[in-house]
Amino acid sequence: MNANDKPLVWLHGEIKSPLFSRTARLEAGFLLRKLQRGDTLPMPHSRPMPSIGPQCHELRVNDMDKTWRIVYRIDPDTIVICVVFEKKTPKTPKNIINICQQRLQRYDTDMG
């Protein structure tokens, strides 16, 4: 990791076997590394999630027969990972949005 790279802060979840295939883990790692280096990821890799909060996005990782999402927020000094989940419907479930908002609020309070 480069000294200028933003660290990843995991609030919940992880990318590991057997959930993610090897190919999906590599893709997720590649995309997360780009975020750490300050790159902006456009569609189809990432989309803004203003329903969760400012600077929140949903990283899209397609696997063999699954679609994974990694909800993250870009902070000035870190990339905060809120949740990793398998997306089964076109719309992000309300409970996922609520979980992310709660985790970010708790993180902000603890770090404040």
C-alpha cells in the first residue's frame, strides 16, 4: 500500500471464500484498491447511494451466479465499508439502507 492510499475501515462484512468466488474477490480487491488511491469509479462499477448519506456508494461485483454489493463511503482520510451483501432484487432493500445509516452514525459518533 502506498503511503498516500486511504485505508479501508470495515464496519461489517468481509470478502472471503466460500461466499465470493476467487474471480469476484480479485475484482473487489482491484476496485477497492482504486478507491484507496483516490480514483472515482463510474457506472457500471459503482453508483451513488444518496439514500444512505453523502459520499455513499454501492460497489457492484458480479460473480458466477450472484451479484454482490459493497456499500462504502468516501471520507477524506478513509474508505468506510458499511456492508457486503448479495443483491437479489433491483432495488436495495430498505433494511440494508437502515443498517448502513446506523453503522455510519455509530462510526461517526465513535470517531468524533
